[in-house]
Amino acid sequence: MSELTRSLNAFRPELALLVGLLLVVLADTFAGRGRQLATRLITVLSLTAAFGFAIELQAAGTRAPLFSGMLVIDPLGAALKLILVAAGLVTVLAFSFRNSRELAGLGHGELHTLVLALVFSCLLLAAASDVVMLYLALEMVSITSYVMVGYLKGDRLSNEASLKYILFGAASTGSMLYGLSLLYGLAGTTSLRGIQEYLAGGIPDANRFAVYAVTLLVLAGFGFKIAAVPFHFWCPDVYQGAPTPVTALLSVLPKAAGLAIALRFFYGAFSIPERGPWDLVGSIDWSALVMLVSVLTMTLGNVAALTQTNMKRLLAYSSIAHAGFLLMGIVALSENGARGLIVYLAAYLVMNLGAFLVVTLVHLHDGSFDLRDYPGLYRRAPLLTLAMAFFLLSLVGIPPFVGFLAKLYVFSAVIEQGQGVYATIAAVNAAVAAYYYFKILRVMIIDPGNEAKPALELELVDQLRLAALALANLAPLFFWDWIEGWARGALVLYAGR
Amino acid sequence: MIGLQHYLVLSAGLFALGVLGLLTRRNAVNVLMSIELILNSANINLVAFSRYASGNLGGQVFAVFVIVVAAAEVAVALAIVLTLYRLRRTPNLDDASILKG
Amino acid sequence: MSGEALVFWIFAGLTLGSAFVVVLSRTLIYSAFALLVTFFGVAGLYVLLGADFLAATQILVYVGGILVLLLFGVMLTHRIYDLDLRSETTQLGSGLIVAAGLFVVLSAVALKTEWPNLARLPAPTTAPIGRLFLREYLLPFEAASVLLLVALMGAAMIVRRRRTA
């Protein structure tokens, strides 16, 4: 009984979300005319409460298994949860039914319930330390995403994207499940801790083949969630077909949660961090495989983005490329790699959401997602263009923006491990990416066109949102020490009792 | 004497058949059926391991959760297929080519 | 051949044979009913493996729930009068190669690996599983309810005809 109470105590962010979820459902049913305001308010409050609890958790720095080893709490996990809840909170605050045309006519209560359920599931996934919990949480994130994407049901594009998403996803997670079943057979337990003990104890040669097969199959599931090559096929279609706020949410949350669990799975079960720097003795060298995936992913994402004219699709490919960069943190088998991952995720959150917000606002006022309709925005909406400049420069990775800080961390982690070639390829990729980010900026600022169109009148609240996100991208300028301290404190990955 | 390997090879066959269906079928409902084959094959693994290799019920508990997830997944998938059908009068996948890869 | 072996081969044959039909049949309704047989076959295998609770769940949920849902899906997506229940198959050749390859690889894994040997003799599983749900696996058990809520709500949301805004 006391283990349960102790676990519940550390489960407060998730509980806040659950309570919020139930209240939103009730509010949607009973609140009558105040429904829209009530659901939004409850959602924001519950996310804020969850955020507060997550901060508390990180400050406490506990390391312990929860719920009989189903979940694990550690500083790294707490940092990841912070990012996940922040992503949900910022998205809900930045987007609303007023500034997104695509959400018009849809149910408030339902969307907010889904958002809360998604964040909840992501939190579970990021902390899972048992194969059953892992699978269940992964599927919870997936199914919630499938529903959110299929939301705009009258729209054929959205529906087809949704169908491809769910079929592709179910196939990937089904394959991962097969791999997990083999892992259970090998280790005789569903707990990641037990699996780690099994792998650390040395695998007989006859079993190595099985472990390789498991790694490949499991990567199918993780790769799909992160939209890494070759499991990325659903990404551009889904990002384009879903309402942009949903896309913004999906570009951060499932990706972050997928990376968190990949980190925990590979670091926590397939290597032994306690035995000095990420010891792979007794396990297999999976980092080379992840490196390959990372390189393919960033390259494909960047190359494909070069020719896109639909902003949502372009940002989708850009997200795929960033997943490749994020994987650098995992490939660099080290604490600095883990730190790089967290900082990159936090940066990615503010850069990406900002870009999607700009795209949404342009669509709201001009009705277009096409880059060819973007010329002249500099004159028509200077604040918007300035904010977009911040976001794009951050995405490129130029100082003093937070995107630069993120790249700095992951690159140095990789170089430190002696993976020079890998770092070079990544650097080239960053340069390629710069091309299309700058292209967008050039189109908005320099390209002629749309002179006849009136100025874009942004509502005050939208201006504030843009300003807030833009400033967040400058965080390193103001908060360097604090970021350093936070990242450093988050390094501990709990891998056992 | 029937042992663990018999079940594992059986499930490998079921998995392969599921993948075959996944790769070759054009109708969304058929693809869904193939995915169910894959999930069932993994479940057979889990239960077989539970019986012969691990000595505990973890595999069976896992299998129950897989069934739960499968049910939820099929419900949502069919909802989407139905809506797609209403809009396009075909649940075939190749026709869903408006969005190119 | 022992009784156990005979039963195994019967159920294995049923399962795999019907799975072939599911994947290769040109008529959608045949695939659906073949899937029914597959599910029953798997349930039989569960019984043979001593998983009585799971076998019952398989029949209740997979056959009674999921398959019924799939049948609805099949019937609702075809015109009733012009019973066009054909389902096409593309690129069978390359698909077969991939599938065969997978089968070989996975069978190799199955046969080559030295699996642990802790057998669990068949015994009633319902009570032990129940206990596991309320102790070790409590969190997934409860979290699954959120999943079911989302799926329920989601499926209803997606299918419901939109009220004109």
C-alpha cells in the first residue's frame, strides 16, 4: 500500500492531467453556453498544474521505480516530462479556435480532451520501464494521434492522411510488438531492469542473432513515432492533412516521447550507464545502426524540403530532418549526448511551434499555405515576419538563438565521442537546411508580389503569442547559466533500483 | 513432443503472412486484417514463452493488453475507413493517392 | 502421435490455412470469415498452452468484438445491390519474396536461439492474472481505461455525421 502511495505522490503531473481530462468531459457535457471557455480554461489550468508538479519533481531529484517497476522517476525523466508538458501548454496557449481556420466548427471539448490524453500518454511513455507499459503507452500516444488527425472529417485530404497514418502506424507497432515478445522470451521478464540484467550478464552467441532481430523490430516502432527513415512516409501527408495546431502538437509531443523512450530503452536496457560511461559490454553495438538511421533521416528530410512549396509539408520534412539531429544525442553514447537531446528538444519546441504559428496566422488572414503566396509579408505584417525570422534563424542554428545552442550541445557530444565523420555529415546537412530556411525568409522579405494586398491585421493576443515565442528563442542570451544548470542537473538516468 | 519451437515457427509463419497481406492488399479493411494477423502472431509468442520459457504469467498479461489495444485500434481504423468510403466511395488504398509521398 | 501433438497440428493447420485465405482471397467476405477461423485457431492454441483466461478473452474480444466490427466494415463499404466484394492484390511476387524472407529469418531466430527453460505447467490462470492486474500491472490496467475512452470518443467523433456548423 505504501508503495502505491509513494508512487502516486510522484505521479502528480499525470494525475493533474487525468483530473483535467475528466473535468473537460464533464464540462463539455454540462456547461451549456459556457462550454468553450470552460473547456479551454480547465485544459490550461490542468496543464499548468502539471507543469508545476513537473518542476517540483525535477527539483526533488528522486530516482526510484514507481508502480512496481512500471514507471521510473529520475532527473532525466523529469526534465523530459517538463518539456512534454510545456509543449502541450504552449500549443494550447498559442493556438485557439480563433486563430486557426482549420479548427472552425469542431468540438472544443473533444479536442481538449484529446490534447490532455495525448500529453498524459506521452508522460507515461517517457517514464516507462516495463515492456507492457511501453507498448501500452506507445499505442496510447499513437491512437490519440490517429484520432486527432482524423478530426477534420469532412476533408478528404485529412481523412486519407489519417488512414495512411493509422495503417502504417499499426503495422510498425505490430512489428515492434513481435520484437518485444522475443525480448520477453529471451529475458523471461517484462521489466526493462530485468532485461538489462539479462543482457549485461552476457549473451550466448547463439542468442546474438535474436537480439539483433529484436533491435531491428523495436526500431520499427520507435522510428515510426519519431518519423525517422525509413518509417517516415506518413509524416508529410499527415502534417499537411491535419489541422495546423494538431500538426504543431504532433511535431513535438510524440517525437519527444518517442525519443525519450528510445533513450530509456537503449540506454537503460541495452547498455549499462552505471558501469562508467554507457557501457555496452555484454550487449550489442546498436549505436552504429542508430547513426545510420540518423544520417538517412536528416539527409532525406533536408533534401525533400528543398523543393516544397506547401509550408506545412516543408515544415514536415524539416521536422523529419530535425529528428535526425535529435538522434545525434542518442548516438553519442554519453551523458553529454543525453543532455544535448534535452536541450535540443526544448529548443525544437519553441522553434517549431513558432514556425507553425506563423503559418497558421498567414492561413487565417490569407487563406493559403503556399510559399508562393508569401512574398510581401514583410511589408504587410512586419511583426510576423520578424518573428518568423527569429524562428527560422533558430531552426538553422545561428547564434544567438536557442537553435544554435541545441546544435552546439549535440555536435559537441558527438565530436567528444570521436565520431568526426558523423559530425561532418550533420554539419553539411545543417548547411543544406539553411538554404530552404533562408529561402522562406527571402520570399517573405525581398520577393516582389502581393503589393495590392492590405496589411495583415493581427489581433493583439496573436501579436503577444508571436512575441513570446520569438523571445523564447532568444533564451540563451538571457538565461545561459540557468539552462546550463538545468541541463546538467538532468543528467541522471535511473537504470535500476 | 510439441515444444516451444513449434509455436515460434508457427507464429513466424503467421507474422510473415500478415506482412504479405500488408504489402499486397489494396483494400484498407484487408490491410487491417493483416495487421491483426501480426498482432496475433506476437501474442502466440508471448503465451508460448510464458508456458515454456519464462515460468511466469507476464507474457499472458502482456497478451491481454495487446488484445485491448487491438480492439481500440480497429475501432478507430474502421471509423476512418468508413468516413473515407463516404467521401470517396472506395476503401481502396491506391485511390487514396491525392497526397503523394 | 500423442494427443497433444495431434491437437496442436489441427489448430496450427487451421490457423495458418485460414491465414492464407485471409491474405490471398479475392473476395473480401471470404477473408473476413477466414479470419474468424484464424482467431478460433489461435484460441485453441492458447488452451493448449494452458492460457485459459486468454483463450476466453480471445473469443470474446477478438471474435465477438473485433471481427464483428470488421464485418460491419466490410458490409458498410460495399454497395449492397451490386455486391462488389472483390479485393485486389498487387505486386504479389515481391511481397511473397519479402514475406518468405521474413519467415526464414524469424524461424532461424526461433530455432537457433537457446531459450530459457522455465516451464510453467498449465494451471488455472484467471485468478493469478487478476492478482497481477491489481498489483504489479496496476498502472497499465488503469491507464488502459484512458485508452478506451479516447478510442470510444474518437471513433464516435470521426464517424458521426457533422452537424452543419
